[in-house]
Amino acid sequence: MTMGDASASYIHMVQHLIEKCLIFHMTKEECMEALSKHANIKPVITSTVWNELEKENQEFFESYSQSLSQPSSGSDRMSESETSKLIRKMISDHQANGSDK
């Protein structure tokens, strides 16, 4: 595996983790904090990948940010331990999938 392959794979993993954060209605800041805490991904990396996704999917992120500003019951948000467990599972799944190539 070349350095380029490794970094592309890492960016792809970060993107995948961000997409999971979006499913659970996390803000950019919450996502950066969660990935830093549970996946040891530097916030600047999460922020950079998030910004690129925003550029590529402007309409989605506009409606996403509007939906976040709507009052909701909060029942669709995950607890800290659920977040940690999910992120660890996604990372181990990603590493398992990457190792058999």
C-alpha cells in the first residue's frame, strides 16, 4: 500500500464516520468532538473533510442545518456510550474491510 492509498483510505474512513454523525443529527462541532474523543481523529481533519462534503452537497447541508435548528424531542440523538460504541465498531469494520484487499 502506498502512502497515497493509505491517506485516501483514511479520508474515506473519516468521510464514512461523518456520514454516520449526520444520520444521528450531530452538528459539525459535535461530530468533530466525537471523532476526536472516540476515534482519535484530529478535529482539523474532521473539519476539512466535512467542509469538502459541504461543498459537494450544498443543498443537502442547507436543509440539514435547517433541520438541526428545528426544535425536536431529542429522542433520535444517541447517548455518549452509544456514540462511542458505534464509532469503535465502524473503525474496526473499516480496518477489517481494508486488510483483506
